[in-house]
Amino acid sequence: MASLMLKAKRYAQPKYIVLGLLIIYAILLFIGPDDEDQGAAPGARADTAAGEPIKEVEAPGIYELDFLNELIEEVTGIDKLLKAVASGKVQTDRILYNRVPKCSSTTLRYIFGDLATANNFNLEVSNNFAQEAVNDTGEGEVSMQSYCSIVFKAFEISCLAEKVLTDEVKNLKVPSLYIRHVFFVDFQKHDRPNPIYINLVRDPIDRLVSDYYFKRFQLQNVFPMPEERRKRTYDECVFGMFPECVAPTPKGFFRIIPYFCGQDEKCFTPSQWALDRAKENVIKHYLVVGMSEDVDKFLEVLDMMMPTFFKKGREMYESKLSFFKEKFKSGKIPPTNRTISIMKDMMEYDYHFYEFVRQRFFTLYNRLKKLPMDPTPPPLR
């Protein structure tokens, strides 16, 4: 089989290469991997051509990697996504970036806008963004009715709204990248093929602190509040046990996992179930989930896997670093160690998910870069 594939690469016409690859993936979809393959060590397959460059399969789409067999042996889920592409359950000409707030998403909007012009694809940015609601004092819990209808009107959406979203993405001019703050939606529930999902996460406490001060000093008109509350530090908010900082809901500290868990009500409360569902969706549906701390590497991976959309993305980002640093100056006050300890005790599931994403991302990054395969990512900051 390996020799046949190598001969096909040398002598076959490109259209037959594409057809052959899709047939192979379709077969894999139905027969699944052998038990022996699941336990094979990285690099154990003889048909992996080490050192060869990335080969384009189709544009726009996911690009065939000569070391794909090695990649499949790692716990990244990329193999499942490729099988879904081959079966028609995923459309590679539509990408959905369901961006998590305060995870470099505004920076990426700038970069993706420039890439859309440079690489000639359609960029759609949804302005359907919810404003958080507070009661008269801004201190207590809002009613459940207000909580669901106002706070989550853009993030957690009804089944009918899901259908509207899937139709909107289906009708996009292709190739398209669609950006929206919205919890994960499974398009197949509505008889639509899923787009390629991408996203970024961030150290959970760092994200919370950034969001806390951002609302106070850069979005004053969007989030009106009494001056006393506006001047309250994040430490004071945590020590005072105010719901804004310590409520175990997406209105409080539980903000990252719901973006990957989805629309089920159980996704909005910290639990093992919500964590497992979020991890399962990442494995099945997300081509890349990177970290805000490593935007450059995230863009590099996207360039290597889908260059039709993301060619030169890292270079574009690095050329504008000074602009981003000036534009997104932060007035945040770093939390004390006591605050960090309190919040980490509350955010066990959040950090489990963050570490899972980091491990998956650096496994993929190291394979793409052909770096020595130490699965341990850089230490947490």
C-alpha cells in the first residue's frame, strides 16, 4: 500500500491524487483503526515519508501531510476530522471561529481581515453580541428569566436560532470565514454539514482579570455601573464574593468551557459532564484550538494546514505587534497570589480543559514542525 501511494504521488495526475485520498479516508471511516495501530509508537509506520514537504490536496481545504499517519497516532482528533471531511460531514470551504471573549479575538479579527483581502476569501463577522444585564444595584443575582433572555441571547441560542445560524453559514459565499461569539453548535443536528471550527483559549484566571478591567475602563458605555463598583479591584471582588467574579456560571467565572461544550443547559454549570463534552467536541470538530499566549504559533499552524485561508498569517501578525500593543494597552491590576489560589480552587474544570487544549495544540504543532516529540508543552505562566 505504501509503495502504491508513493508511486501515485510521483506519476498520477492531481485530480486522481485527490480522488484516491478521499477514497482512502472514506474506507478508514467505516473500518476504523486496527487495535495494533492504536498502540503503535510515534514514527512506527514504514510508509511515513519523513522530511518531505507538506503536499496540497485541494483548495480550499485541509492539506495532506506526508507524516499524517504519525499525526493520527497522537491524541489530537485530527484523524476523526479528516474522516468526516471525506464522508461529506464537514465542509472545508467554510470556517467558523466561535471566538471566546478576551482570548485575542479582536486581534485575530484584524489579522483575518487582512488575510481575507490578501488570500481572496470572504470574511463575515457577526455583530450579534449580548450585553450582560445587572440588577438595580449591580451586586445581586439577576432573575433566571432575565439571565437566559438577556445575558445569553447571543451566546446560548434556541433551537430555532441554531437553525437560522446553520442556514446563514450554509449560504455564505465560499470560501468563507465566519466569526461570532457563540457557544458550539452541531450543524448535523439540523441536517447541515459542519464547518471547520477553530478557536483560541487563554489561561482562565488571566482571561477573567482581563475581562473584568476591560468592561470597566474600555467599555464603560456598554457596561454602565456605579462608580464604586467600577473602581473595585478584582482582588476586592473575589474577597467580597461578588457574583460577577465567583458565580459558577457563564455570567461569573465559568466562561471558556461553554464555548466548546455547546447549547445544552448542563454546559453552563461546572461539572465533569460539561468538561467531557467540551473535550469531545474539540476532538471531533475543531481543526485547531490554540492559546492566546501563543497567537504566532496558532497562525503558523493554520497556515500549514489551510494555507488557502491563512497563508502568511504569522508574518502579518508579527509585522503589527507594535500596533496591537499600543491599541490594546491594559489598565488591569494583577491579582494577588491569594486571589489566584481562591479562584484556582473554584476553577478546577477550567484548568483541566485549558491543559487539555495546550497538550493537544503542542502535539500538533510539534508534528507539523517535525520537532522532537516531547508532549509536554511550555510551563504555565
